[in-house]
Amino acid sequence: MELSKNYQPEVVEDKWYKHWKSKRYFNSTPDERKSFTVVIPPPNVTGVLHMGHTLNETVQDILVRKARMSGLNACWVPGSDHASIATESKVVQMLEKEKGIKKSDLTREEFLKYAFEWKEKYGGIIYHQIEKLGCSVDWDRVSFTMDPDYYKAVIRVFVDLYNKKMIYRGARMINWDPAAKTALSDEEVEYKEVQGKLYYVTYQVADENGSPLGAGGITIATQRPETIMGDTGVCVNPNDERFAHLKGKKVIVPLVNRAVPVIFDEYVDPAFGTGALKVTPAHDINDYNLGLKHNLAVIDTLNEDGTLNEAAQVCVGMDRFAARKKVVEMLQQQGLLVKEEEYTTRLGFSQRSMAVVEPRISTQWFVTMRSLAGKALDAVNSGEVKIHPGDRFTATYRYWLENVKDWCISRQLWWGQQIPAFYAPDGTFVVAETKEAALEIFNKQSAALLTIDQLRQDEDVLDTWFSSWLWPIEVFKGITNPGNPDINYYYPTSVLVTGQDIIFFWVARMIMAGMEYMDVKPFSDVYFTGMVRDKQGRKMSKSLGNSPDLLELIDKFGADAVRFGIMIASPAGNDLLFDETSPEQGSKFNNKIWNALKLVKMFEAKVSSSASGETPFAITWFENRLQEAKAEIEQHYKDFKLSEGLKTLYSLIWTDFCSWYLEWVKPPMDQPIDKAVYEKTVSFFTELMQLLHPYMPFVTEEIYHLLEPRTEDLCVKQFAPLQSFEAVALQEGELLKDVITGLRDVRAKNQIKPKDPIKLYIQGENKELFKAIEAILKKQVNIEQITFVTEPVGQTITAVIGKDKFYIETERAVDTSAQKEQLLKDLDYYKKFLESVNKKLSNERFTQSARPDVVQLEQKKKLDAEEKIKVLEESLSNL
């Protein structure tokens, strides 16, 4: 068949993915092999995959394909997360925009029907993208965190933890999202530095009747004047003499004229601001604690949507930020605003809605975290779970667990697992898996029997992470069907690949759940990918419009090129810069391999009928280079350095195989190629495609089948064991490449045409090394004769390559001035290089703190530079 000019991914990719699926290569069932299990971090059903998902899914597919080709029973479980806050928000927006329906117009059941329709639509889009990317997931095992069994597992765990006294219900100061109208956990709040204002306000001293005395008062600085109406006290330091006269006094809260006590507490720093603090227990956690300590009233002035309520008395119904402007204006009119000044502050934002979070006292459900955190901490400290890269993230993990707070798990939403707490008409409640079970408990506890219709289930749903922390267990039905064959075989899973931004939300909590419910870790290794950023260093996001569409990229460059582009620049844990030049490089790599295939197919057309029996140097060298590279790549897999593994492969294929090996074995024009050489070349090409397959599955499978007829597919072809390699052959190969490059450079600089033959004299220490490479050297540089000498040869062009001298004899007159200029330039370079190395080695701080191998490398550089300088100086003296 005739091969296309360039590789055409659009023709290849759908064909092979359908073939792999039809062969059920990605499907796994327990057997006698060792399992290699990966569970996909379930993407939210709120839209399409972004470039962070692309990186994450590519890394997982590389690991899974490598495991499958290494004799392991690879199982990669796909799925998606219901994402309570994000999905409910999207569905509410869709209903209002497309159907003119408000959530408040619907029953819970009606709303959930629309939410499930949304899930089917966008879940389908996500799975299509995963398929287009070439991910080898087990499509028989697709899981969703709201599947019936999964839902049951979440409820069962809630009930179990409640019965263990590890879940409780209580009124606490929590983080409130006014846009989503729900509570948040501490981890769902993102803090940013923003430019704000400090407002200095006068609180007048009250007389015995609670009326303003008139003159004087306390000046208080606040960032949030809209909360003044909720003030129930003013606090100063007991050691601050400025306020000693106010002991036992009250001050008047501006705008609402409420008389509140002046309290004294060492919590207040006299040097900060004015030294006086307004206390608003309903709207600040520190004020709340002060209020509890001093028995202050709690006045909540905000509605759940962030507007002011009746308790505020002024600006009722106004949004909190509009109210801020209005309050400042009113204070100014009443002569109570002393001044304003610019102020930089840290403000909390909801991770999902990006609304400014409000501290709010609210009755919620909480998980006590201390005992759970202890087990998760031990799992990492003991090395049972290994984090990669550990030097960056292990300390962060430990810090969070050592300082963990109780987890607020209730959300004021409809989309999610509804909390299994059931209330009687008198307000008492029981926790049970079903309403029927709750009724049975009630009627055992009470003489007055209730009916099922009298029970009301808690309206709230559970935090999304309370379901996804069970992911590695429940995708194998470990909670709903404990001890089943799948959970026994696939759990614990092998590797978790995820983003560093959910180390607390998900990774730590999965380890907690695993230790609590399986008494063993949920995975052995955690591989943290970096953040994908644009070339300006900005995080890719829909709001900035800087995140490319994955399907558009695949349509333009092909899935392999996209995978290559995102992996070549993504060392574990480090952020990576990505734009269209990245997959473009992958596309060029595809074409390079494709052109190599076309060259080998040309060889196929002119294979000699017999083999010479001799093993050419090119084959000996590449065989050893291939084994050396395979060992490097294997080590990169073990170290989770997949980007470095791809770089090794890229260099091996592009440079060593395409640029050197194929050129060395290519027969002269119209000459046949030795049969053994051709067969070995196909064998090398096959091995290279097998090594590259986990990274770029489509192009490799296509070329594998085009090289020669195959009955086996590459994606399940097993890797051969690693073999040793000979250092001498590799040394000879490096020498050959250096000499060819150096002599071609000399020819070009001296304007010797490639077709003009030359004679070469070599003055070097190791004559034996050159014997193996002599034939290729002659062919590649057009040398008609090579002679080894011990003295300089006159009337020749002199070149120094490595530690050896080369004298080129040509029919053209020799221009020694050009040679001298080049040698002086080289000498100057190496002298400066030696100076920098000596400077480093003379620095005691470097020699004492650097690793021994690093110091040793610098010492080798010094010796090599000194040897080079000596050779160059000798060459100059011989001109």
C-alpha cells in the first residue's frame, strides 16, 4: 500500500479505538495475575474536560497501558462526580435561562429529574472526550456518585459514623456561600489578597438611660460597615489606659442606636488600629468566640442570599455590598464617619461560585476528624502510602492533618445524597438508612406510635466529598457488598493520579475512609500532577477564555500529539505552560516517525535474498543504546518521572534511530539492503513503537501493523525483560556521532562540498575505538582513506574533536588563517569554561554541601577542559 505524505491521525484514531474496544482489551476481571488498579478522579458533570483533566487522564493511561503490557491485570475504572454545588448552580441557571423556571417553582423530585437529564447530557460528553483521548478505561465499570448502590453506600457510612459518635449535629459558625445558598467546609474557601477600605466610625458613649452623652466616644476601624447593625459589644484591652474610664459603660451602635457594653479582653491588640474592636458575634468567628465568653447577644442581620434582613433595621432587602455603600453614606450624614483609608486584606471566596463567603451561625452536620486524621497521617508517615513528589507535598499533607478541624458535611441543596435523619413532629430525630428503619426506631423508643407520614427527612444533602471519599472502595461495591470478589482482588488500588489542589478535599479523606472501612490504605502511591497554565503563567480557566477546547485540539493535531504536548513539559507536581506549540511539536514527532516508516518500507522493496553473516556496527550500537534507554525509561516509571521518560524516548527515536541509525544502515542508491540488517531494523522499530505506545497509542499501533503482517495487537504485546548493554559499544557510537558532526562542520566551514572526497589522518590515544566505526565514518563524511598517525600532518586542515586531532587532506589549498581563528575561538571558550568550573570547586560551601556525585561531575569537567585546552594549544603550535 502507498503511504500518505504525512501521518493522518483522523483516519487512524477512531479505527483503532473501536478495534481495541471490540477486542475487550480494556476490560478486566479477577484472575491469577497481579492486579494493577487505577480509579479515575471523577470529573464533575458540569461541562467538558479542561486541560488539567487532559493531563491527568493521559498520565493515568500511560501507567495503565504500561502495566497491561507488563503482564499485570490492569483495571482502570472511569466515572463522574455529581458535584452538588456546581451542578445544582448550572441546572438552576439552565432552567431560568432556557425554560423560564425558577427552582422555587419546582418540587424536589421535579428538580432532580432535570438534574439527572443534565448529568446524562454532560456525562456523555465527558466520556466521549475520554474515549477520543485514547484512554484505555474499562467501560463496563463506569461509576457515578449518585448511582443507586453508590447512594446507598454513602448513606450507610453516614449512619455508621453517626452511631460511632463520629457525626454530630449542632449550631456552629460556618462558612456560608450566599450565591449557592449553602454551607461550605473550610477547605472550600479560597483566600485572596484584595484591596479594600478601612472605615473609622465613632461609637458614642451612652448615659445611664442608654442615650448618647454627646461629646466624645470611641473610634473603631472596620472593613465591614454593613455589619454594624449586628454589633452587640465593643471590646478593648484591659491594660489599655486610654479606655480605663469606660469600665462598666455602654456605647451606642450607630444607625440603630442600640446601647451595648464595653468589654475588656486581652484578645484585643492595643497597637492594632484604634485599639478598640466592634463585636459582631453573628458575622465573625473571633467575635463569636468573644461573644460566648462575655455572654453577648447574637444578632444575625443577613439573609441566606447575602441581603440584609429585618434584624438590620436599616437597608433591609439590600445586597450586602450595596448596603455597605449606603451605610457609609448614612454615617457620613450623621457625622459619625471619621475617615476612610485604603487597606489590603485577605478575603475568603467560595471555590465553586466565587462569591465572597460569609461567616454564619448555622445548625449543620459535622464529622469529628481527629481519630480519622490520625490513621491517615500514620499511613503516609509509615510509607504505606507514598506521595510523589514527596519533597513538595508530604509536609503539606502532614500539616493539614495535624491541624484538622471538624468537617461540615451538610449542604443546603437538593442535588446530592439526602441526609438520612428523620424528624418527628416534636422536633426529635433519629438517623437511619431508610424512613421505614427510622419509624421502627421511633416506635421502639416512644409509647405514642407514629405513622410514616408523620416523619420528615432532613432537607439537606451531603457534601460531595463525603461521597467521593469512598470512591476506591465503592466502585468495587466494597461498602454495599463487602468481601465480594472484585473488592478482594482490586483493592487496595495501585496508583492515584490527581491534582495537587485536592490533597485535602479528596486524597487525605480517601485515605481516612480506606483505613476506617477497609482497615488498609486505598492506594499505594499518589502522583500529583502540576497545574496547567498558559504561556503568561495564568491558570487555565473558562472565565479567562485561555483554555483550549480538547476536542478541537484533537481534531487539529490528533490525540497522540495532544498527549505528547502535555506530557513533554509536565514533571510531576510542577506547573506546566501549555499552548498550541506543544501539540504542534507532537504532530511533528508523529510525522518524523511516519517518514521513518516510509524509509523502512523503501528498504523492504530492495532486500537482498541472503544475509551477509556479519553484524554491522550500526546494529551492535543501536542494540546496546536501546537496552540502555529501556533501563532509563523503566527507572523513570518507577520514580513517576513520566515526562523524563518521554524525553528519553523522544531523543532515542528522533535522534538515535531516525537521524543516526537509519542513515548508517541505509544502502547506497539503487543498492539492496542486507536481509539481516532489514529484519533487525524492523525489530528495532517494533520495539521503539512498543516503548512509545503508552504515551502515544494510536500512531504506534498503526505503524506496528504497517511494518509487517501481525496477528497480535501492540496494546497487549508484552514487554521483553530488560537486558544488559555494553558500555564500549555505546562509547564507540558516541565517538562516531561526535566525529561525523565535527568533520561535517569542518567541511562546511572550509567550503568543501559533500561530494568532494577527503583523506583523513587521525592522531588519537585509542586507535581500537575507531576500527569498529571506520566503515560508517567513511560513508557518512565521504572519506576515501583513513590513516592513523602519531605526528601532525602538514598542509592539512586541523580539527580537534574531543581529545583527538584530525587532519583533513583535500585538493584545495589550505587556509591556515581560518583554522587559526577557529582554534583560538575554541581555546578561549574552554579557558572561560575551566575558569567557571574552578571557581565552583574553590567554593567551600559548594564542595561541602553538594552531593558527592555532583562534585565528582564538576571535577571531571575540569579534567576534560584541561585536556581539551592542551590539545588545542598543541594544534595551534603546529600550524
